[in-house]
Amino acid sequence: MSAPIPREDRAAAGVLTMLFAVVFFTCIDTSAKWLVLAGLPVIQVVFVRYFGHFVYAMIFYLPKERAEVFVSRAPFKQFLRSLFLFGSTICNFYALQSLPITLTTTIMFAGPIVVTLLAIPILGEKVGIRRIAAVCVGFIGVLVVIQPWGAEFDPAMFFSLAALLIASLYFIMTRMLAGVETNATQQVWSSGFASIALAPFALSAWIWPENGLQWLIMCLIGGFGMMGHSLATLAHRWADASILAPMVYSQIFLAALAGIFVFSTTPTIWTLAGGLIIITSGLYIWRRERQRGHKQTRVAQLPPHSGNL
């Protein structure tokens, strides 16, 4: 069985790689929304996204890894990670059916906030009062975006909130599996599991594409998924998560461009204001994590005290 490749200190390359990953993530959402608006069932689009991902992963990894690509060192955790990933995708695609891509993207930006909260009971991490306060501020930002008190509230936002929670559990499991699984195994498991689970439902609701453009996007969406997640995994091998976290926020600009040029929609003032609050709280949490990491590094590098002093 191939061993996971050790981490390297290549921060600049990691940041650039993560930015490219975010581009592919935006392409996934844009393609999914376009296909659903074209009349294809959501469950079919989710299946095509993962089946295509699986096919591309097999073509890329199987010649080198062979049968070992299917062998997991932590199968139960890998199963949960795969379950959370495709569950969040289903909820997100249903949300995209009714909501602007900028709105769903902004809600998903609360991911670091939810991960911070979930890390306390699941990973046993200790979170100080300042980070708790930042989490509360971020939650206010989510409320500003979804406006549960106003006429702009759409019930489809519940799908987006569910996608946020389930995706956060996916990142918790990814953190648990860091340094345990190879990139190849994680890509094949996550895409293969979703393809098998969704196939009966997708095939029963299947609608054939009506033109070449629909066929093309159906073929590309899986490739976007494989490339995005592969690049994100590679980026986290080259740079600390605390360095890479803010790169995800660049997606708000990419989503806005997709909304304007592909769907002729512009972000509302509430989406922009709530997004600014969420990003500010997320950047504060990122800054605290960086400071904490530097402090732990300095402590670890101090020479041990001698008992003869």
C-alpha cells in the first residue's frame, strides 16, 4: 500500500494551488446551477458530478496505484467523510436550484465558524472566549444574508444551511484523516461511494441532455470536482491550513462574476453586507489560529531546562 506523501514547506505554491482549487469549486457550482436550470433533475446532476469525478480519478490514479487505491487505512472514517461530502453536495445543489450562486457561496463561507464550534466536542479542541465571540459575530453575518425575518427569505436557504453543516462535518473528518490516507484513496472513495449510493435514484429520474452544450457540461462537472479537491489536498500538503483558509474567500468574487455573466444576477446589498461580516469573523479566527500556531512552534523550539541550573 502506498504511504501518504509527507508535507513540504512550500507556502507560496500552496496558496497559488488553493486559488486554482477555488476556481474549480466555483465551476462546479456554476455548472450544477446551469444544468438544473436547463431542466435536468438535481439528483441526476449530483450523480453526474460524482460519477465523472470517479471516472477521472480512476483514469489518473489506477495505472499507478492499482488495486491499492481502494484500500483505506481508516474505512469507517473514510465512509463518514464520503457520506458528508456527497450529502452536502446534494443539499447545495438543491439550494442552487432556487437561490443565486453568490448567496449560497456566502452562506458556505461560515464553514470555518461552524468547524470551530464542532471541533470542540468532536476533536476536543479548546476554543477561547475571543474565538467564541468571533463565531457569534459570524452567525450574525449569516442571519444578515438569509434574512429569516424579511420578505427576501426563501425556504431553499434551509438546504444551504444544511449543506453548510454537513460540509463542516466533512472538513472535520478530513482533519481526522490528515496524514492517514493518500490523496488517491480519498478521491476514489469519496466519488465512488457517492456514485454507488446515488445511481438507483439518478437513473430512475434520468433525463437525457437535449444538446451538445448540456452533454459537454455534464462531462466537465466531474472533472471540475476531481481537479478542485485534488488541488486542495495538494495545497494542504504544501502549506498550513491557517495560511490557506482565507483563499476560499476569493470565491465570492468568482461567484459574483458567474452570477453576472452566466445567470444575469447581481448580489444584493444584504448578501454583500452579511458576507463582509462573515469574512471579517473568519479572518479573525484565521489570525488567532496563526498566532496560536506560531506560539506553539516557539515553545517547542525552546531548549529544555536543565535540572542542574
